Amino acid sequence: MAVKPRLNLDAYKAANEFIEKQLRRIYLVWVIGIAVGVMEIKLDNGVTYQGLSVSIPSAEKLQGIIYCICLLIYVATLGMALVMAVQFVAVEKYHLRSSVYRALDGKKTLLGLTKQQHELLRAKALTWLILARAVIASAFLIPLLHIVFLQQPTLLGGVDLIFHTQSVTPDGKIILLSPAVIALTTCFAVVWSAILNVWLQKGEPHFWSRAMSVCIISITTLTLVDSYARGISLGEAFGRIATAQIFVYILWVTPRVLASPFMLWFAAKIRWYRFKGYLARRRAEAIKKPDNT
């Protein structure tokens, strides 16, 4: 059987064009934010548009707002990626088939390959696939990691300016119990829980045991990392992260809890129809069985 290099090319092109446009926007906004911080650009005189005047006298506040815009582009990209994943399911198959095609080194068929050659081909295809995904992930994560981890006080300053909260003290220290910091911690818990869920899915096929394992590992690892990165005690980090993780756990399991009665009813109905089918087969066999008496 020949290995085709293309599968649903229109979907692949649409996904590529969208990713490239969003990546250019992310890097453009990110570079503008860095330039604002380096040159200390301020809006002392304000900007007026259709009667609305905005004045930002601090360069850090302006840089924080730009970083918030960059994160919003990330959110929009992830949302559209989910929509495209539903519309163009074949994009994933295209990457898998393209990896196999590259690993064949110009050949177009798997016929005539030995078992060792098949294993080597599989290893090469996985290497291509992992390398491609690593490059794409790195391109997307560089601005995000820089903003969230290295420029967190500036980002929080922009959030404070937008939502009128206080997350950073005048001397530059982060207020750990501020709404913005708790929201950011919850986002960390969501992302890390999703990664752990994918990682543990094969080893823990049962939903409830996997959910508990994800929560325990997430709380432990995030507490250690947060305590080390912020230079605070484990107790201070544990309380905030455990609260965020419990909130994530409730959001995660609530749909399953609400759907459980319907799932049980559906499973019971299927068993009932199977039982009725079994009785019908027994009656049919009894009718067909010759009467020896």
C-alpha cells in the first residue's frame, strides 16, 4: 500500500495560514512590549480617540497592558485552534502521514520492508513528528514564558490598571493573595492538570483515580516550584495552590457528576435490551429444537 504525502490539503493550508498569522501577531505585540520597556515610552499627554482620552504616565503600566494584549491573542489562538480541530480533524492525520513519508526517504511504499526496517521507520517517523511539534511549541511558548515568568510584575501591573486591582506594591513586590495572582495561579493549575491528565491517561484509565492522582501531583509540584521561585515558605505556597487546584478539580468533575445519572440510566437500558435479546434468542432456539418426546 502506497503512503500518500498529502491528506486533506485544504484543511492543512487553512490551519497553517491561521497559525502563521497568529504567530506573527504574538511576536509583533511581544516585541512592541519589550521596546516600550527598554525605551521607557509613556503616554503622558494621553491618546484621544473619538472623544475618549487615555493617559498612562508609567512605562511599566503601558508595557503590562501590551503584555495583556499578547496573552489575549494566545487565548484567541487556543480557542480558534479548538474550533479548527473539530472542523479539520484530518490535520492531525496529515502530520502523522507526513512524518512517515519523510522517514521513507523518497520511497512511496512500505512493501518489502523487514521487521527491523519497519521498527527503524517507526522510530524515524516519531522523531520527525516530535521534532516538528517541538519547533512549533517552542515558537509559541517563548513569548508566553517570557511574559508570565520573567515579566510577571509588569504583567500584573497592566492587569491592575485594567481591572483596578492591586497586585504589586510600590516597591515592586507581588501581593500573593491578590485576585490577579490567584487567577494566574489557577491558570497554572489548569494547564499543568491538563498535561498530567494526558500523561497519566494510559496508566490510569479510570477517571476518578486519575483525577485524584492529577490533583495530588499538581499540588505537590506546583507548591515546590512556587516556593522556590518566589522565595516563600511551603505553607504560604501550599494554601494558595491547593485552593486553586480544588477549584480546578470541581470544574473538572462537575460535568461527570451531572452526567452520571444519565450515563447509569443509559447503561441500564442497554443491559435491559441485551437481556431481552438474550431471552428472544433462547425462545427461538427452543422453537427450532426438535421435539423428541
